[in-house]
Amino acid sequence: MSENNGQWSSKLGFILASAGAAIGLGAIWKLPYVTGQSGGGAFFLIFVVFTLLIGLPMLLSEYILGRGTQSEAITAYKKVVPTKPAWAWVGRMGVLGCFLLLTFYSVVGGWIFIYSGLGVSGAVIDSTVNPSELFGKIISTPWITLLGLALFTLVNVLVISLGVQNGIEKANKWMMPLLFVMFIVLVIRALTLDGAMEGVKFFLWPDFTNITGKALLEALGQSFFGLAVGFSCLVTYSSYLKKDVSLPNSAGSVVILTVLVSFLAGLAIFPVVFAFDLEPQAGPGLLFMVLPTAFSQMPFGEVFLALFLLLFLFATLTSSFSLYEIIVAAFIEKWHMSRSVLTLLLGVIVFIAAIPSALSSSLLADVSIFGKSIFDATDYLVSNLMLPMGNLLIAIFIAYVVDKSFVKKELLMGSQMGQGFYKTYRILMLVVVPIVIIVVLLNMLLQK
């Protein structure tokens, strides 16, 4: 392991960082609007099932590769099967996927930065402001989107340059508990609104009439996106783990925290949407246009909106840390550069690469790729194609290429789990995980 990378100081630090990687745009931004578009409770139930049966084994697989080799994503694949170097391309694809993800993730992070500043000042729900017009103005004004992008990139560069313990771990140790406290406050407020129970029913009562192949792919992608698996980010994170840490316990804790936050996000959002007779199928603008309208109609709405936007900003940042870290760790190994210089260089490159997505609603609005804006095309490529493919390749690699004794040793090391747990994990990785990914992908392609 490179001395530039270090180790987590504790198991809690690793769990919070892993949870931080998982809990971000997926849980708080994407899950609510995709759930709204896919019929509510049935979609959420499928998401939870996929997270337990597919996401959890994939999370364990990345932990096994990282902790077992004590190496970042690309080197880990080389070390596990040195006679088959082509598999290192799975790690390289992960690094590329994280980079592409950052080019639109950072744009949304920039929007949230701008909104957070406006939310704290009370400008978002000012009586003279129309939330839909404000959102449109922000994403269509080049200098505003680029300023937000620059601020979001700068915070990431500052944290990542400080290293694993002093940067990522410390940031997550105070941001993640604050995130949960803010969530609890918002959920309590949402559930006490008149008509809130209609929103709870929509979110939790399963209605399978709107479930399609596309919805299944979205649920599978959400479980991957929600746990940050498929791009080997957690191969890199787990490479900083000590050997006495239980991987099953750590993975189980991360899954529980991720599902809990997704559950809290639904309880914080849908009761508010239904209480004010708003549209749950509002799409990506749900948080930026629909919720400000609702908050503006409740007592102390500006306080709760500011709280929600800060929560959203924290979650987005903790996820982006993991995306930056996998790239930084890979190139530290390759180039032996100092972490601070490499992180600054990466930040500049990400900023430049993200400009087309940032301007896709303004100066580049007329540019389309297969009928999609630059922002939407990048999102589709990463979330719907590269992420499922990355998970499928990792599943095949861990189940059919890596030596079984290595997998079993790492899975059970430091854990009280026994042979039965290993066999269950083995069956899931050999059969269930790859088949489900392939079937859902084929279903999507056939429905095109």
C-alpha cells in the first residue's frame, strides 16, 4: 500500500466513510423521484430486495478484493490473478466510470451549493420567487453553474488532499452524524403535516401495476448507485482496512445505513409532497422545484428548507469523496506523485471535463447525443450501462476467476460468520447476481 494513502484509524471511520460513499445523490435525490415515477411502494420494495440480494454480495466482493490485496482498484485485480492481467481493465473501467460520474455529479453538487447558500439566506422561498423559475435560472445561467461547480470541486480537492484519516475520515465523522440528525428533524416535521399519511401510503404500499423492465433496471441501478458498487470505489476504500475488521459486519452496517437513509428520504419528501397536493412524478427537479414550494407554505419553512439543503450538500460531498479517492489512489500508485499535487491536478481536470455538462442547459442546450443533452447522456452512460456492466464483470471475476480459498479466507477473516455464510455468498455470486443483472439488462434492451 502506498504511504500516500494510509489507513482508516478505526472500523467506525471506515463504516462512516463507506456509508458516506453510498449515501448521496442516489439516496436523497434520485431515489425519491424515481420512486415517484415508478409507482411508489412497489419500487422501493424491489430496491430493498435488490440491495440485500445483489448489492450486499457485490459490496462484500469489493471489500474482499481491496482488503485482501491492500491495493487500489487497478493493482488489486493484477495482484489477485497475476496470470490474467486483462482483468485489470475492470479496475481501469471503474476509474474511468468514477471520472465520468464526477463530470455530471459535480454539476448537481454545484447546484446544491448555490441552493444551500440561497436557502440559508431565505432567498429560495422568498414570496417574490417562483421555485421553478429560480431552478431554471440557476441551471441556465453559465456563470452560476460554473461557480457552483468550482466551489464543489474546491471542497473535494481540499478534503482529498488531506488524505484518508485527516481528510475523508474526519469529514465523514462529523458530516454523517449531522446528516442523520437533520434527517430525523425533517421526517418528524413532514409526518406532522395534514395529509402526510397519503404520502406515507404512496411510498410504502406496494402497487406493482407500474413496474416495468425499465423500472426493474432503475431499481437495480439504484441499489448499485446507492451502495457505490460497480466502479471499484470500495475496493480502494477497503484497501485501507486492517486485517482484523469483519467484512460481513462492516458491509451489513453500510447496507443498513443506506436503506435507512433511503427510507428516511422517502418519509421526509413524500408526506410533504402529498400534504401540499404536489406531483410525486416531478422527476429530477423534485428537490429543487417541488419541495421549496411545499416548504414555503409551512411555518418556519425557510429553516427546514435550509436544513434539508445542507443535508443534501453533506450527502453529495461524502459520496464525491469516494469518486475522487479511487482516481487519486490509482495514479499515486502509478506516478508516485504527492497526494496534494495530484489531487489539485485532478480537480482542475474534472472541472474542465464537467463544463459541457454544466452548460448543457444554457450555451450547449442545442447539443444532443442520441437525443439527450450532454448531462443526460453522461448520466445514462454511467448509471444505466457502465455501472451494471461493472458489477457484472466484478461478479464474474470474484465467482469464476479468483481462487475460492482467497475469497473464503478474506470473507471470514476477523468475523464470527461460518461456512454457511460463505456458501450463501458463494451461491449468490455464482448464480443469482450475474443472472439478475443479465436478465434486467436484456429486459431493458428488448423494451427499447
